[in-house]
Amino acid sequence: MANPTQGRSSSILPVSGRQAPQQAVLLWAAPQFVSKCGLHVLHHGRRKPPRRSFACSASRLPSTEPPYVEEMLARENIRTRNTERKARIQKHLGKPEFSPSAYGTAWVAMVPLPDTDRQAPCFPQCVEWILQNQHCSGSWGVNQFGLLANKDILLSTLACIIALKKWNVGSDHISRGLEFIGRNISTVMDKQIVSPIGFNLIFPGMFNHAIRMGLEFPVRETDISGILHLCEMELRRLAGEESNGKEAYLAFVAEEGLVSLLDRNEVMNFQRKNGSLFNSPAATAAVLVHRYDDKALQYLNSIVSIFGSTVPTVYPQNIYYQLSMVDMLEKIGISRHFSSEINSILDKAYISWLQRDEEIIQDVETCAMAFRLLRMNGYDVSSDELSHVSQASTFHDSLEEYLNQTKSLLELYKASKLCLSENELILENISNWSGRLLTEKLCCSGTKRTPILGEVEYTLKFPFYATVETLDRKRNIEHFDSRVSQQLKTKNLLCHVNQDILDFAIEDFSISQSIYQDELSHLERWEKENRLHQLRFLRKGSLINCYLSAAATISAHEFSDARIACAKAIALVLVTDDFFDVGASKEEQENLIALVEKWDHHHKVEFYSEQVEVVFSAFYTTVNQLGEMASAVQNCDVTKHLDETWLHYMRSVATEAKWQRNQYVPTVEEYMTDALTSYGMGPIMLTSLYFVQNKLMKHIIKDPEYSELLRLMGTCGRLLNDTQGFERESRDGKLNIISLLVLQSGGSMSIEAAQEATQESVASCRRDLLRMVVREDRVVPRPCKEVFWRFCKTAHLFYCHTDGFSSPKEMLHAMNAIFREPLKLQTSSPLAVQSEK
């Protein structure tokens, strides 16, 4: 039976927050060049034998040739630049820095000092900041793209003007600010420009208040009427809505809009334990402008004591932004470079999760993201904490839904997919209603695709267990916009760190792609040296599929030896599968088994045919080389164990071939028992893990946990393979799990029912495998368990629509994207700043 292995893998656990273990000899490691010079490093007082690496044995260009030297120097320059970027990113991970919010600072500046008849500012340093930070254009606010004006800048400028007028200071500043607004008044009513949250209430309300204060805007009466009409239209819209979310929205914006839509008690119902309204300095200050509240004042005092003379748009939001950073680093494939910082962030987030911190629990997006990242990184988090959004009705009544925050909905959907047991009904409910709402959003948008809707479409189309890191990484880098900010009432910007992250990811990807190309060249030479290309029975294009499978599963470029060893093991499985399936007679099959059984004494057995000699020689040479290198990594001889694993696999494949020759119909139980071995994961996994994990002791491999991981992965792969190969194998008169289920049922089960039952088994095994991977470490080390999960994802890639190993064209897009095509960066228009809608 056709029994290729897997293909692409996106490390769901991109060793996020965990440093990739050192392997024997990295492709570009210094020991390699020391070895080339004939020098061997002394180790504990004795001469240590040199470790072999594929770099040394691949007939690579010698290091003395200029092209190779130039390549090494170029990579070293990249590493130097990335070291500088890395330091800046690390600093930001520890303590996020945000651009000051002119709008929020203006509202804090308006707060009067208590017990002074409200005649003096409570925060004079904020007033001084306004005086010192006006742009030459007359505006205030973050002019991120060098634009003359946008709605955010206009709103910030208006707030600063009102603050200065309130305390009768900065008359020149006020004049320049008024002129700026007058010159750009058309922007206010331009529907093509993204509006901050609540803009149509807040700007007209503040504009009207400024006029009542005696401020004169150099605009036409028609402009004034048009601005006030925006507010009237918004109030009319709100009057026709019935939603609990509307009340939260009004509390969020009405005080700043200087309109009385809720009484004080209704507004203060949304006050948080830290004294703020929605963690917004502006909304909290707006309350204090109109009335005194001790807790609200304490909140502002705490912020000003931290930031000095200005405030950010939202505070606190360290947890949200740090988790967002972790998510971003994982998505673009560079999280392994920041393992210590990520561990620290996740540890703190976990403590906050256990304490039910408001900063996590009361914000839907933060709560869902924290659940997903913590669970995927091995923290014990219960889905019960998402019970407050388990039903669609609760989300409909939230501020997030009222503001049409697609990002929050998408985070809930992603979190809902991390189900570890059949009993997590909360996640199942969230998955059902959030998936339905996201689908509706896509339908309503037609062909228009904003960045967030593009992410929604991709997430719905490709389940997280069927995506792989190498492809996801490239896509996420290409769609990464370092200029995008979170659009609240005004922009909440990170301080320039996004560009560092993007540049770091681009260069890291370029290094990876270059190394992938070198490794593929090495494998092509290996194929020819071992005469595998002469085997006529071997399916076409198999080698690059084998390497694609390995690169998708073990993607970090530091793991060069592990990736090449994995690719060779997959290739040998494919050779064996085709040899026993279509390429050999009964006598040739038995001859090959006899040769493998004798192994080092194979000269006692004659070769039945030339193709047997080619197949065995490739096995003998390659497995021994892999065993020698793995033994160096493990610091003990593991060659014999590898030999035994390959022999066990080969006997299993021979059993299937015997069934086929004798037309024997096994039971489902017999079939699956043999199929778990004949799928080939035993030798592939063992070979790979010897290069991934130092000190992979024998007791680990013999432990029931390892056996169960192998069983679950093998079951997923075998059933996926059988599902996609059913029609082809049926035409060839071969049995697989689908046909056996139908036969064993005596005709009571249809083919469709058998396929559905098989998919349910795949889902069950996948869920159990994920649970074993993310739970607390037991015997099998975490990096090893992650490889099992990535192989599972790789299998889903290769068997998504067909058998990817038997249909090379199916994988052509993935191959080109990973190995050949350069990055194609996409950026959005500066005006199309991504809002939370």
C-alpha cells in the first residue's frame, strides 16, 4: 500500500519561549571548519574525536573559494545587524514603550485640582507637555506617516486647544492649532478616512464646546453645520439600537463627547478596580473634569507618576501588548531568539490568569489570546475562564461586539480550536458561534479584504493543525505591516519596534531559505551517489517532497543536521514502500529482508538483483552514517538501535506485501496494528530526535509515553494517507482502512460513513496527541514532543486534498514558496490604518 510519510509542519509550538537545543554539528558552526583544518578540540583532557556533519560530507565548495567566503561574510553581517535589533526587541519585550497620546494627555491636563474651586490644573506637567510638543504645522498627535492631517491628529489637536484655553495659557499655540484645524476641516467629514472609535460623537461635541468657550475656527458656517450634523446622525443611530453593548459604548465615549447620554451612576458602573473607565486615561479624566472621584484620581496619579508629563492611550495594557508581541514573534518565525523573554512574559501572564486579573479577564481579545498562548506553551489553563463568552448572546452584549471588533472575535475562534478533550463544551460552543459570525463578516464584505478580514479568511480556510511554520512564517512576514497601530479613540503606537521585528524576520528567513537550498543540493548529490535515481519503481519527485516534509517539520535553520537526517529517513521509507508495493518480486523482497537482518555480515548473502543491491547499499551506507553522527550527538552508540528500528519497519511492510500477494483480508484490528509500523514513523522519528535532543536516553524511547506519542502520530498519518489514497488503491485492488471498514460491516456501512468515521478517529487522535504535547513534561522532553506534533501537522498538509507524495504537483506551490521564491512584502496605504473593526 502506498505509504509515504508527512510533509509540511508549522510548529504550533515554535519553541516559543524555549531555546532550541544545540545539535551535534550545525551546518554553519565553527567546529565544522576546525574539523576541516584537521584540528580536533581537546575535551576534558583527552582528544575528542571529530563529529561528522552533513556539511563536511556533502562535497561542498571548499571554504577557500571566494563565493563561499562571500556567502559566509554576508551571513555574518546579517547576524551582526540582527544582534543589534535583537537587543532593542528584548528591551521592548521586557518593558513596552508606547508613543505618548496627545489626546489622552490633553484630557488629563483638563482635570482640575480638587479643593481649589476647580481653578487650577491637577496635572500642570501635562499642560506644560502640550506647550512643548506642538508640531510646526500647528497640530498635536503622532504624525506617523508624515501626513498633513488625519482624524486622529485633528481630534488630538482639538483636545489640546481646549486644554490650553481652559487654563488660559498658550494663546499663540491655540491660534496655530485653530488654523491647522481650519485648513484640514474637510478631513472631519471624509468617509474614506478611518475614524477613531466614537469620533462622530466626540469631535462634534468637543468642537461645539470649544465654540462655546469663545474659540473661533477659521471655517465656514456650512462646515460647522456639517460637523454638528455628524453628531445628530450618530445620536439618531444610537436611539434606534437596543443592546447592552451600546451602554458600554456610551460610557466609553460620551463623557469626552460632552453629551449627557448616561447619568453618573450608569457611567461609573463601568469603573474598574484600578479606578479607570476601560483602562482609558482620557475616559477617566473626562469623568474627573465633570465630577470628583477618588479612585479615578488615584488611577491618573499612578499613570502620571510612571510616565511623567504624558499618558498613553490605554493603561495598563502591558499584558495585552506583551502577549501580542509573543504571538507576533511566533507567527513570523523568530520566537526562538527570544526564549528567555517569552518565558518571563508567559510566566507573568499565567500568574495574572490564575488571579483573574481584570487586565486579562475583562478584555475579550486579551483573555482569548492569553488562553491560546498559555495552553500552547504548556501552561495549565482551564477553558472555564472563557465561560463568560461561551454563548453568542454574551458577546453580542459586549463593547467589543458593539464596536464590531473582528480581532476579538477572531481570537476567540482561534482559542476555541485548542480543545484537549471531548468535555470542553465551552470551547465547542465558542467555535460554533464565532466561526458562524466570522463567516458572515466575510460574506458581507464581498470581495473587499482588509488585512484583518484577510486573516479571518485564511484562518477559516486552513485549520491551525493543518498549517506549517515554514509557510505560515513566510505569509505572515509578507503581510506584516510595521506601520499598523491599534486604532482606539486615537492611535496607540509601539515605539518603532515593529520595524526592527520585520527586518529581523526578513533576514532570518533569507538565511533559512539559503540554507534550505544548500541542503537540498546536498540531498540531490546523496541521491545520485546512492544511485536511487536509477530505481524505476520510485515515484517521481519524491526527494524534494521528502525534504519539504523535513523542512516543514524541523524548520529552524539551526537544526541543519536534524533536517537532513530526517529527509534521508523519509526518503528511505519511500524507497522501501515503493519497493515492496510495486517494485519488487517476492524473491527480491525476501532477499532484502535477509540482507538487512545480516547487516554488517550481509556479504554472506548474495544480491538477488541489481535493484536489491542498490536499495540495500543505500540503506546500509546511509543508516550507518546517520548512526555514526547520532552517536556523536548522544555520546553513546545508537547505531544498533537504528538498525533494529529499520528492520522492524521493513518486516511490517513485508507483511502487507504478503497480504496483498495472498489476497488475505485482515481485520481492522490486524490492519491497524501493522499499519502503525508500516507507516514508517518509527525510524523517521527516532532518526530525527537523535539530532534534535541531546541525551535521548534508551529509557525515554522505551517509555510508554513515547510509544503512545508514536501511536497517535502514526494513526493520524496512516488514516489521512488511507483517506486520500482510497480511490487509487481501490482501482489497484488494494485494501485500506476505508474498504476494510465497509467490508467488516457486512455492507451496513457506506463508503461515506467509513470516511466520516475515519475522520472522527483522526480528530480524536490529533486531540489526544496535542494534549500529550502541551501538558507538563514527563519522561519525553518537550522539544521531542513538539516534533511529534509538527509531524502531525505535516501529514495534514500532505494529505489535505490528495496524497502529496504521489502527486508532486500538489506540493509545487509549497516547495516554491519555501525554497525558491523571495519574500514579496505587502504594505497598506498610510491612510488605511488598521482599526479594530
